[in-house]
Amino acid sequence: MDFDPHEQQEFDALIAAWLPKPDFYPFVLSPTVLGKLRFVHGLIHPEGNVR
């Protein structure tokens, strides 16, 4: 990973870095679940307001 996950604002970059390829992952995160995770990420790191 070439960024600090605590400083990363881009949700998609975090998902790509933390979740392996779908072929290797035991389950798939549905678009609904990803939307909820994106929502929580936005609450923790409002755009332009990183620690």
C-alpha cells in the first residue's frame, strides 16, 4: 500500500487496497454493502477534512 489508510479520503482506493481480488475472497461485498461502507467513511472523513 503506497498511502496511509488513516489519511486516505478516497473510499475506492481503500477498498482496492484492503480487499483482495474477488476470486480469492470468500464472499462478495454487494453494492448495497459498499454503499453503506462508503457512507460511514464519509462521516469519518468528510471531504477535504482529513486528520
